[in-house]
Amino acid sequence: RYLALGSLLLKSRAYHQTLADVNGEASCAAAGGISLPVVDLPRTEYRKPYIPIPESKKGQDRNNNHNHHHHHHLISVSHQFPYVGLSRLNLQSPYLLQSSSTPLHVGLDIVTYQPPNPRLYSSTSEFLDVFRDSFTSSEWEHVVDQSAPAAAWFGRRHKSDEDSMREFYLRWAVKEAYTKALGVGMGLDFGSFDVRFDCCK
């Protein structure tokens, strides 16, 4: 219940901040003392919440940064007890204003480290095998091969079971953040694309 409330408040804040960006106004964070309504955002067919931009604001000025960034990809929300988080594309960011010809998407995924439940799995390997098909062969080598470099440990080798679990969580979070940025979430086969880190090529 608390996560749902936190998510609703974060999404409402993002909604008002984004509309302020679109209108060229000061953000609601800077407008102290103003009471703004809570907003229940609509969702896409993949259940991704998005910020609806008023039709009157779409395409009104070719130089306006928000025209290049689809409103379905302006925010990303993630829940993992006891945390809830939201990332938002700041349409007034100097970086975005300088690179407005390239559409950007934002994706966020929160994970918390949890060892395998011993009542369900007899070993770390048994737990990880459940997710084998969600990774490419190259990724899986970095997760389970004790001699392969681990991104979660900055490329070091000789991983323990705990290291393999952290590597798994890191790579899973990156994959989910990526598919959230695309707007499809779990609708895209995680095993169909490869995540690579500079330390572990």
C-alpha cells in the first residue's frame, strides 16, 4: 500500500514537472506553496504509465525539445520492496536542448539483493538456472562461470556464489531498465539481446 502511494505521488510530481517543462514554466518544485492535484497516469498497452502531452502542445514549434521525445518514454517507474523510484527525462536540460534531434528514452529498474530461498532451491545454481533463457550465452558465462570477469565486481575474476547472484541481479536490472525504456517491459524476450559492460567484453 505504501509503495502504491509513493508511486502515485512520484508520478503526479513528474506529470506536473513535465507540463511545466512543455509550457516553459518554472517547475512545481520551485513553485512553493502551490497545491497541485494528484494525477493517475494512463498506461500503454504494455501497462507502462506515461505522461499525456496536450494535443495543443504537440508540434507547436519544431524547435521545442519535447517534440522529439515521445511522451510514452518520458518517465520510468520501478518498485522493489521497500523501495519505489521514478526517473524522468528533463525536457529543459541543457544537454537535451543541445541534442534535441535525437530522441531519448528513459528506463529504471530497482533490485535488492536476496539470496535464494532455501525452501525452494537447494543451491544458487538451481535458482539461477530458472533464468537461463533470459540471458545470451555470453551474458550467462559472466553470471555463472567462476573464472569469467564480473561487471558487478568491476571485472574481477574468481567469483563466489554470492558474486554470481550479484552479477545476475545487475544484469537483470539493466535488461529490465532497457525494455522499460523501449516501453515494452517484459513483453520483449530478455534472451534476444545482449548487455555488455566495458570491464567484461
